[in-house]
Amino acid sequence: MRIEDLDTGRVRPGIADQQLADLAAIGLDWDGEVVRQSERTALYEAALAGLDTYPCYCTRREIREAPTAPHGPAGSYPGTCAALTAAQRAAREAAGRRPALRLRAAGRTHDFVVRRNDGAFAYNLAVVVDDADQGVAEVVRGEDLRDTTPRQLLLYERLEWPAPRFVHVPLVLGPDGERLAKRHGAITLGDVQPTAARRWMLRSLKLASADPADFDPAVLPGDPAVFPGAAP
């Protein structure tokens, strides 16, 4: 079990403990102690030191408004800071700009941030380091994270670590057909009893039981599940 709490701006006291309690309530447990990313920064520092990175001073707005690089998808990073001179970097820092760190990938439009300009390690780097360190060989996660997979596979390659097998499952949607989110109301186990929630989750994934031995990616549905409300 891992608590991903590197984004301190979004961390709220007590939320992680409530999440663990909710998992226990629906019958999920875990091996060993709970791991917290905020206590593992030395591992991320060590991995970062072994990567080919460069400082990037661009804001999201600048990237969004910059001309798209040739053959790059719309909104992709145009490689603005990939070849800055030492003097150009010094000028930006003298102006008060704090750089993020980008990994040099295959073509500048694919360079991505591995450490943010506020010093926080990026999700893609942290999750790769954690999964490798914890011996994770299979990853099952939401369809919304599919586009991060190539970046993570590149990090496994650059760090010379074996990559896990990835399976992406459809998202849960609200009654309006949009991704289930806060706008649909704060649906918690206080609104949905643990037994009913567990039964609905198994049914939405076409699983006969919660036994890991019954899990077969081949039978997972290809379409999103629609959560009807507080009483599935």
C-alpha cells in the first residue's frame, strides 16, 4: 500500500487515514507497512541523478501559446529550453524563474518533467521508482493514465529496470456520462454501504469474486461503467 502524497498543495490532514479505512471497509488489505512517498525522496533523488535532464523555465501558458514543434502533437512541448546556454539560464534565474527538470526523450516534443519547479518530484518518476523498489510486476489502473505509460516505460528503460505489465480499465462515469467526480456529489461509504459498493465494483468489472485468482484481464469490459448514484 502506497500513499502518494508528494503534491503537498493537495494533501489534507486525515484524508489518507480515511482512504485506508474505506479500503479496509470493503475488504481490501495489504502486505507490510503503509509506504508514504513523502518519506522516500532520497530514492527519487538517486534515480534522478542517473537521468539525462535539463532545466526548463517555461510556464504552462508559454508552452500552450508557443508554436507547435514540427511533427509534434498540438500543445506538446516545443523544446524551448532544451539547448539554452549557461548565460541564458542564468538570465532566467536572475529574473526569478525557478526551473523544472525535463528528461531528454526521443525528440524534444516528448521531453517531460521529472521534477517540478517547486521542487516536488513528478508522478511519473516517483511511481516508477516506487514500483521498481517494491517489486511491482503488474499494474492495473484507470484508462485516464494510459497516456503516462510510454513515459514510464521510457524511465524504466533509462534506469535499466524491468518494467511491469500494464492493464488499463475503463473509467467510472456519472449518470451524465462524464467521469465520476466531485461535481456529482461527495459519494462516500457513508452514502453507499461497503457490501453494496463491493458488489457493484465486482459487477462493473464482470468479476465473479474478489479472489485475485479470478482476475483475468481478458474478461474486463471495454466500456466505462456508469455509477447510478448513492444506491447501486
